[in-house]
Amino acid sequence: MKIGKLNLDRPIALAPMESVTDLSFRLICKQLGADIVYSEFVSSEGLIRKSDKALRKMQFLEEERPIGIQIYGGIESSMITAAKISQELSPDFIDINAGCWVKNVVKQNAGAALLKDILLMEKLISGVVLSVQLPVTVKTRLGWDTDNIKIVEVAKMLETIGVAALTVHCRTRVQAHKGDVDYSWIPKIKEKVKIPIIVNGGITTPEIAARVFESTGCDGIMIGQGAINNPFIFRETKYYMQNGELPQPISLNEKIEVMKKHLKLSVIHKGEKRGVIEFRKHYSGYLHSFPNAARIRSELMKFTELEPILDNLDKLLHSDEAEISIKL
Ligand SMILES: Cc1cc2nc3c(=O)[nH]c(=O)nc-3n(C[C@H](O)[C@H](O)[C@H](O)COP(=O)(O)O)c2cc1C
């Protein structure tokens, strides 16, 4: 599939996730096989105010490419300014969030609110497309709720105004991040538009990933919570799709080594205390298959400094607990 000059063969993307897909996690997922990564969503209003948070979220490294900076907002002029500021950093593309369910975001006519006002969505996104040279992609949902599934008309409209690719989170706004996904809309979208369609929602195993590619005819897939739970899912999925069988289970030792690397990256990019504290959300993902995972996690949660955590992980590395292989 193509996004501007990018040519990607059935890519597996890491979903943009606020407070999760910071630079350190993106680098780890990239090294484990993610083909596209995105920034956390950046508020257009925050960007215009030059808020530290917004500017920090936009930083990325060359080795992360291809990367999209994702922006959100409900005011066309602010979105255009935010897109221009993003363009100065030369990401590979700019992604517009038209799917966030969170009340605070919807209240600003942003995120999933755009699904309630397709005319605003069209005006706002077309304003951005016309204002930047970079390709503009969109991430949205099936619709606001099951009685208002608008995704086919939305896809047609987005193609017409020049959007380069569309990611569809196959849930409604009402469902937030949980509940059943409905992939059956994807072939209907594919029938009507030529732009690449990336499927998102509920992809938590290599088998589901392969099934989504086969059953929907999509051009790419995107993994969110499945990557928090298992950052190795990108590598495992590629192996499964190439070989038709699952790879050897990831050893606990490798999990610890990757976790240490991830934690160190977090500290390098955020400073020690913040890097350690913000890393805490990842303990479960790396440790859940360990015997005594809950105990290990609660011990690690006590620390705000790097060294004692690394010491404890090293002890774990050389203990029997890490020798036991786990099932995927
Ligand atoms: C903690 C968290 C933060 C998220 N932040 C964003 C975001 O910044 N931008 C966005 O487009 N979607 C965001 N999402 C939605 C995900 O990108 C994705 O669409 C959703 O989790 C469904 O995919 P999954 O079932 O693979 O997790 C977030 C989801 C989670 C769980």
C-alpha cells in the first residue's frame, strides 16, 4: 500500500496511544517489527500555545520512520496551524484523529465528535489536506453508535478530499476501547474506495491478525492494546504470516532483556523519576506470563530509581522463574 511516497507491503502498525506510545515504546515496537508508528495524539490548541506537553509528544528519532504525527481538534484554523507546525518536523505523514471517544475531546468537537458532524469533518480535514504538502491520513471509527454507522460514506468523502489512507477502528464511539469489533464493514469500504484501509480493533494475537488480513482484504492492520500486553506481537505475527505456524514462545529471559532496554530508553528520554514512574504501565505486559507476576510487579512498583529495578530484573534473569518458557 502507498501513503504518499511510502510503499509498504501489508504493514502492521502500532496504534497511537496517549501516555503509552511515547518515543521509548515506539522504538521497542519498531525493533520488534512494527512497520508504522504514530505519536500520541497532540492537541492542536496545545500546539498553538506551544505547550511543553504537546511539543514533547511530537519528538521522534529518524530510526522510527515511517512515523505519523497525530493531531486532534475541532477548529479548522487551529488544525491547519497544528498541521503546519507538525510538518516542520518532517514526519512521513500527518494523521488526524477522528475517533477519540473521551468526553473532554468530544466536547471540543474533536475526535469522534466529527462522526456526528460529517460536514465539519469534511471541512476541517480538507482544510488540512490543502494546507500541507505531507500526506494526510485519518483514523476514525465505524460510527457514533450501532444505529449510526457512517463509515462507508465517510471513507468515500475522505478519498474525494485527498486523504491518503484511512484507519478504521472497528468499534463505535459508544464502545470506547472495549467490546466486540465488527470487521464486516471493511470489505464494503474496500468496494467503494481505492485509498489504503488499515484495520484496527481487537487484534491481540497473530492468528487474529492473519484472519483480519484474509477476511477483510485490508491493506494494513494496526495493533493497540495487544501491543501493550505483548510488544512481541509484531514479530510473532510476521513469523506466523510467513510460516503458517506460531514461532517458539518468547523466553522469559528475552522478555526481561527487552523490558530493561525499554525502561532505560524511558529514563534517557524523560529523566529518571518520570521515566520510571511512567514506565509502570508496562510491567504487566512484560511480566504477566511469569510465575508470581503479581508479586514481582508490586515489588518493582516500589521504586522510583532505575538501578534497584535493573538489579531486581537481573536477579530474575538468573533465577529459575526466567528459565521456564511460556505459551503465547
Ligand atoms: C491508553 C489508550 C490511549 C489511546 N490513545 C489514542 C490516541 O492518542 N489516538 C488515537 O487515535 N487512538 C488512541 N487510542 C485508541 C487506539 O489507538 C485504538 O484505536 C484502540 O485501542 C483499539 O485498538 P485495539 O483494540 O488494538 O486496542 C488509545 C487507546 C488506549 C487504550
